[in-house]
Amino acid sequence: MEELVIEFHLEDRSGVSPYMQLVRQVRQALRLGLMREGDQLPTVKEVVARLAINPNTVLKAYRELEHEGLVAARPGVGTFVTATLADSSLAAHGPLRQDLRRWLAKARRAGLDDESIEALFMTTFRTAAQEDIA
């Protein structure tokens, strides 16, 4: 079996529907340049086997991505990436990722668990976004 370009994971406590989690993960991979045009998404059967979810959930996610023009299904062959979301900011990702890793390490040293780190990040992210709008 060939190396999968993307490995889906589901978070039960996220409050986001499983199909939307799959859609977001593909979008993120496309935005970060981790997936490119021509890459194949895992088959529905592979995703179902790995995540133990309903095949219709995977199909719904893939249909959503197809509707957005990001992937195309080839009957009997698979679902392939047809567009990317990566842009010119991709070059900045490496240094920013290093800064973020340092920040995460600092947060863990301060005693924050994953949930606290995520809460701190998301509230700060939302507040900053709202300040940018205002």
C-alpha cells in the first residue's frame, strides 16, 4: 500500500461534525502545500477502516470538497486534488512554525495542557481578528 498523502483524524470533543473535520483537514493540507494537484485522497474504504466512521460521512466530505472545486472523483479510480489553496505566503510558514513550536514549548513549561493551550490560542486568535475588523 502506498504512503497516504493525508491521514485523517477525528476529535470527538471538537464540537465540529466529523464530515466537516475531514473537509477542514483537506483544506489545511492544501493551504500548507502538504497536498498538491494530482494527489489522491484516501479511498472511502481506507478512511472508514482507519476511523471507524460511516462511509456516508466520508462521501459527504468528499462531495463538499468536489463542490468547492478542490477535488474530483474518478469513478473506479479514486478522488484526486484538482486545485490548491497554497499561496505566496507559503515561504513564511517555516519560520512561523518554529516560532509557534517555541511558544507551545513555553506554554507546556508553564503547565498548560493541550486543552488550555488550544483555548488560549483560539480566544487570542478571535480577539485579534475582531480587533482587526474594528
